[in-house]
Amino acid sequence: MRAATVHCMKFAVIQFPGSNCDQDCVAAINGLDGLRAEYVWHKETSLDDFDAIVLPGGFAYGDYLRCGAIARFSPIMKAVIDDARAGKLVLGTCNGFQVFCEAGLLPGALVRNRSLRFVCDMVVTRVEVDDSPFTHGCPKGTLLRLPIAHGEGCFFADAATLHELNVNDQVILRYADTQGRAVPEANPNGSIENIAGICNRERNVFGLMPHPDRASDARLGSMDGAKIFRSMVQTISASRATGRGVGILSIPQKDRLAADATATVA
């Protein structure tokens, strides 16, 4: 009797010339059951064979101008943007978050840390949205211990953008203390409103300064980062089971119900 074929989800990890967390991402993803990560060089032009996309941390290239400002013009970024707009899950950690903001996939900007110093530390982040594709299984208020390593991680957005992020539940993670309070003392870089990670309106693009890839092995002091990757797997599996796109599953419930009602009337 032949064993059943198990479909392995494929995650693309984009490699830029200065990426230095790409191996961390591949190791973290390949360490989870049912997942396989592969490197994709930034000169490639298609990501059709992948179920999800990850832009890792590091120094893409041209960051001396502004972090991510040159990387956004890499050939692979057209495929990243097209796939994101089509609803594919896209995760950007640290430098990946910076590239997302430069490419217009996420609002706001990442600027120099308030201290003007590079910060490398383990921080606590608080889950603000529990029904996003990246936080399934993490009730609101869950604390995740994740490492950071950046010099330009201070998130900034104007008042109008900040209002939209909050009203639309796009702030996924905030820096917090061990009691879960988003206080100034828990903010490692001066980010406005202690913001550590945000998503787009459709919720399929998520950028965060902390490194979940470096918190996916108990030997590294935390397994909390693996929860983000597992949540992505659950989201993709659910979209396959229902035959609906990830983008439909990832929008806020109130908006999803309204969309369902509109579809029913139509």
C-alpha cells in the first residue's frame, strides 16, 4: 500500500546582496513540520511556485541611502508586490519591514532609533490583533518574546495614517513590558505608540522589526516566533479548504461579514 503524498508548503526567502538573516529564516521555517523554505535571489522575476514569501533582515543593499530604498527596485520586488496584491501571505522582518514601507506595501517609515544607537536585545511584544493570518492561536494580549537587532527601527507615521492603522486594526504587535503594558520603558527604539509590527488593510502583508526567525528554537531562548509561521500555515490551509483566497480570510471579521452579505445579494 502506497503512503499518502504529503504536500509541503513552500516559503520563498528572498536573498538580497546584503541579507544576513536569510539563513535564520530558512532554518526556522524548515524546522517546522510541513514547511519547506527555499532561497530566491533578488534578480529572479517569479514567485509562482511558492505559497508564501518572506523578506528577511539584514542590509539589502544601498541602505546607506535609506534602508530598503534601493532594494525596492530589485527585479523580484515586482513579483512580491504582484503576489501581495493577489492575496498571498508576505512577511517582512526587520530590513524586510523597511523594504515593505519603501515599496508602498505598508504605510509609514522606519527611521533612526531614538537613541541613535544600534539596539540588539530580547524584547516583549504584545499581540493586538488575534484574528490576523499571522496571529492565529495568539489571543489578544498574548506576550511574545522576540529578539531585535536594528539601528533604524523607529516606526513613524503621520497622524492620519496612525489613525487609520488603529481604526482598521492594522497594528499587530506593540512593544510591552513583562506585565503587558505598552509603556515608554518597554519601547526599545522610540517607535510611535510602541508599534512593533503592522499589516496592510487586507491583512496579508505583515512587517515587524523583531525577528521571529531567531525565536523559533528553544535553544535560542524562545519559541514564540514559530507561532507566527504556524499561523501562516493555518491561514493557507484554511484558504485551501474553503476554496477562498487568503485575502478574503484575512480581512477583519466585520468587513468579511459585510462582504459575504454583499455577495449573497449579488
